[in-house]
Amino acid sequence: MQSRKIVVILKGYPRLSETFIAQELLGLEQSGLELSLISMRHPTDKKRHPVHDEIRAPVLYLPEYLHHEPLRVLRGLWAAVRRPGFRKALSAFRRDLARDVSRNRVRRFGQAAVLAAEWPEGGDWLHAHFIHTPASVAAYTSLLTGIPWTCSAHAKDIWTSPDWELADKLATNRWTVTCTETGFHHLRTLAADKTTVHLSYHGLDLARFAPFTQERRPRDGSDPADPVVILSVGRAVEKKGYDLLLKALASLPADLAWRFVHIGGGTLAKSLKGMATDLGIADRIDWLGAMAQEDVLARYRASDIFALACRIGADGDRDGLPNVIVEASSQRLVCLSTTISGVPELLSDGENGLLVPPEDPEAIANALERAIRDPDLRKQLGDAAERRVRKNFDYHTSITQLRNLFETEWRTAE
């Protein structure tokens, strides 16, 4: 059986915050599949991860806003009108627009027309990463071209999409994979054919996250000259709960020596820095901004505790299983987080990590104090977390699963 070229639609590429997607793309290429990447947005990050430079697939950037490239959009629409699938695509678009009257909806149809007109040579399968806007472009493009499509759903895209839209996409694509049990069960309740929804954890490329063999210093918060280092990696957005974490840090005993290090960008960074100043802890925090993967790895190894106060945002947005928790665990770094979404699928409180209820700064503070004062506990939990990751979260498993799903479709079509 000959493999086929997969056209992969992404919201933006490359992105520092989506290392797990780049890792999957590279893994699929290394497994022998040919890819062509379609990005709905141009990159905004100033840095790239090494994995991005290893991916060979070409990238086509769609018009991010239709009015920025009107001639390109008009050419796409003119070509779309003459396609046999245009009436079906237009009917689906009108039905969706009636339930979601927005510029965003119009933009997705225009992007689909451009993609259909500029279709990568040899592409005969369509796969969307994220079941919200990239899947909308995929669904319209599939109707225009007659090319089948599939989808990888993650976290925000599931929980901020209305059920009617999820149900429609699950009904029109061939299959969907998602990366947490909570997302898996939610999508299965909406799918007409539940067998088309699959659970597939991202995992890590454990060659990039080799075992950390050194022993960490037994800091216990008693020496101001050698504070316990608490690390967090994540965008400064509501669902990451950094306001809760700052409140917890501010309530720690005054004589406890700690330092907090944050890696990541995000729209709330400025307000969080102001909050830290108001809480009187600004001088104990380092805001490092976005960093490349190899620099983040070095920080995991230089830290004593990893903390991420995951929560459900006001719009329903939430994490799945944050990849940074898997990464930190792979380096024997004890992780403190909340019982939101997929986090308990990796961490068990008191066994290989520390879990607290969401929205509870006092519980976060109590768990932090316990971890700061007890280096033996940190070592015990960190070692157990690493064993779990290396046993159950190797990304080769998910790559094999995805390749098998694609190949089953192609074998059926022969």
C-alpha cells in the first residue's frame, strides 16, 4: 500500500506554545508520511523550536484576513463556484452562518475557497489540528474538493465550541482523535458514530527529554541565599490561573525562602506583574518571556518545583493535559497542579505529584509550603512522575496510532 500526501491545516505555524503539534508532524514524517502544511495565520513568535527546523513539509499561508488579499480571495471564490461541490459547501456555510453570524465564519469560507484553488499538488487527504476554526476550513474545503478530512481535537477548541458545531463536524469527518479522557468522553456524547472518536495522548519525544541524572540540591526554604526555585511554563492567560498562583505565593510564611520563575508570553503578563507588585512579591519573581525548548529544558533541570494552577475560564476554555507538566515530570521535577481536565490522567496526588482543587489559592499555598519544606518528598514524587511518563507517555505510541488510522482509510479506499 502506497502512502498518500496529507494536507494539514493549522491555526498558526510555527508556534512556540504548540510544540506537541510540531513534534507530531515530525513524527509522522519520520514514519514515512508526506505532509503539506496549511497555516491560517503567519507566525508571531520571534523564536523557533529546533523541531520546527527538522520538519521538511512546505507551508502555505492562507489570507489571515480576506480584505488583506482581495484578489487572491476572489480568484479562489471564482474557482469554487465552478466546482461540483460548491452548492454543498455553500449550503453548509449558510446553515452555519445562520447559527453563527460573524466575520470569522465568512473568513473561514473564504480561506477554504483559497485552499481549494491553491491545493498542494498530490494532496489527497485533509487533516485539521483543532476542531474549531481549522476544522471549519477543512469541512468547507472537503465539500468543495470531495477530499475526505479528519481532525485532531485538543482543549480550548473543544470546550469553547458549541455542541451543534462539534456534532456537525464529527458527523462529516472520517474520524477525530483527542488527547484527554475528558475531551474523549465529551466528543463521544456528541458523535452519531462513537467509534469515529479516538483517544490519543500526545506524549513526548523522550530522546529530546533525556533523563536528568543529577541530584537536585536539598533546599528546604530555610536559606534566603539559596531559595527553593518554583517554575511555571505557560501563557499568561486566564485558564492558566496565574493570579491564583500569585495569591498563593504571597500567603506563604514570610520566613520561607523561595523564588518564582515564569516562562511564556500572554495577554495578561502586564497585569500579573502589577499584581505581583501589589502583593509585595515582585522582587522574588523572574518573568522570562517565551523561550526555546532547549532553554526551557535547562530551566526544568535547574528548578525544584513546577506549578500550574489550571482552571476553567469564564468562556469555558481550559487545558487538556498541559504538555509542560509531562515535560517537567520527565525531568524528575515534582509538579503541583489542579484537578482540572486531563491533569489527573498523569498526576495522582501524593503518589507522583501534588493536586489541589481549582480556584483555591489557600490549597495551592499549603501544597507549595509542604513541597518547599520537604526535599525528600519532592524527590519521591518527582521520581515517580518520571517513571510514569517514560512508561506511558512516549509519543511514538500516538504516532503509530495516527499512522494506523490513516492507513486503514487508505486501505479501505483501494
